[in-house]
Amino acid sequence: RPAKRVAPYLEMPLNQVIEEHCNLFPQEPAVISGWEQLTFGGFFKRAREIAGLLQTNGVEPGDKVGVVLKRNKDLLPALVGVLMAGAAYVPFLDSQPEKRILYMMENAEAKVILCDEHTVHAVTHLNLHTIDVKTPSEPLAETHQNAMSDAIYVLYTSGSTGMPKGVQVPHRAVANLLECIKEIMVLNTGRVLCSSNMTFDIFITESLLALAQGFCVVLADEEEMMLPYKLAELIENNDVRIMQYTPSRLRLCMQNKKFQEALQMVDRVIVAGENLPASLVDAFKDATGAQLFNMYGPTETSVYVTQIELFRGEPVTIGKPLNNCRIYIMDESMRLLPPTARGEICIAGICLSD
């Protein structure tokens, strides 16, 4: 199918869009993590401090920075701080095997690794340059002006079919996605729940893309993100209106009565990353009046390339391409197939990684 439409988007790196909101609305809440809260003004200050810390440790524009941090109020400012310094972030988890971490950092040519007192154990023996995010530093004097072709992050695939592959997504692809996602994440008085691992590509939707639109992000910690009743408490206590799940995780959460009750407060839910059964759509519509959006896109793109709103009784599909994205159905000889034929999905457009 051709693109939904060729449409303009703001050619501005994501961190600069966030900075503009920080400057315009410094008193508005930006991040809630446990009992701690950052306003947009405080977020900007912390991001500049971390960017200055990176610069002091030799990080230059175009570098890659490994990030392994616990889910607290420093996590999102750290990612923006990396971008302010002109670098790209490479997220990983302290629970991953040392050999995998070492491979990713060497393959990405990460210059340094941002860690904290809780995650430093994962990189202590790897002979890599580590930086404690709490180290005092002078704020970065001036944000680096990233080019739209520069990488914003590098994500590594699972490696289930071989060695993990690093996928570099450029600023231009994320800028286009930001414009497209506004159709779903309509700004209202509510907040966005962030409960995905930062090594999963959909994480950026409920974190940096949300901040770029002026949303307050409610960041679930490692325990909360695993327990449906804890997520329910976050939703109810923080006026969460937008959430995102894989279908299997949504089904698991909906088996919890407290979570089902909390769904009544939610306006919109995005599902992505897996096949979505029609039975789950029906169960969701039984539990809440919230809108449900199915989105699709491989890691090698800027998170999503298609979307559709789902309704009870209608076929479950991946929908149509986002703006400036194209989907083709091809046969084994890479020839275009006619409508209704089965074949391989091929993707083109501004959404592609480098």
C-alpha cells in the first residue's frame, strides 16, 4: 500500500523539542517516579548536568553512550542528556549476561557507560569506561545541534537467529513518528504510564515521545512493571490516561481485578510487538470504554510503521501505513503482489533505520 499521505513534520531533534517545552512550561510536572517528581524545569537542569558530565569524560558528538540505570527519576534526563551532548544512547540491562553486554558495547563502539550504584556491578569487570550518573558536574553550556541524520539510539535485537544486531535509528525517523503519534496521544489532562523496558523499541513512545508532547510520564519501577496490581495503583494514583502493552502482557494484566478496575480511568491503550487475538479485543472492550490501537513495526524501523483503531466484531489487522511510510507485499522473487495475496511485508520510507 502507498503511504497514508506524504505529510510535513518538524525537522527538529527530539531532545530539542523536549527542551522547548522545558523552557516554556518549567513548572509543569515531567516525571513521576515513586515519591519523587521532576518538573520540566528540573528535568532540563538534570539533563544538562548529565550532558556536562559526559562532555567532561570525553564524549563528543557522534559518539555512542551505553546506559544501564535503574528506573528512577534520573533515567529519562540521562537519555536526553546523552542527546544534548550530541551522542546516541545504547540501552542495556544489568541483568543481561556480561558477554552480551561486552559484545554490544564493543560492537556499538560505545565510548563510555552511564551507570549508578545499583547497576555498576554489571560492568565492573568489563574493562570499560564507566561514569556514575550521580557524579557532580557543571551543566552543559550549550546543547549540540544534532543533524536529522544522526543516530538517536542503538537497539540490539534478541539475537535468537545469531549474534545480536545493532539497529541505529536516526533523529529524522523519530521526528516523523512524533508527528504521527500525536493523532493517538492527544494531549489532555492525564498522564502517560511508562512500564516497558528501555531495551524494547516501544519504550521511547511512553517516555521521550510523551515528554516531547508535554505529557507527564509516570515511570514504573522494576517491581511495579511486573505486577498488575501495582500498575493499577499507579494508574489510579497518578491520573494515567494513556498506556502501552504487548498483547500477552495486556492479557496477563487483565486477569487481575484491580487492574481491570483501573482501566476504567484510561482513555487510550496502544498494543504492539505481537499478534493480537480478536478474543483479547473483545475482553478489553468488555472491561473499559478506552480506545484500543494496534500498531506494527519491526525494530529496524522507528518503532511503528502502521496503525489502526480496533473495535469489537471487526477484523484485527495491522492497519495502514503512517505518514511518509510505505508497505509493499512481495513474493519470494521480490515482485509486487496484487491485493489480498499473501507475501512478505517490505517497508520503505522515512521510518527506516540506518
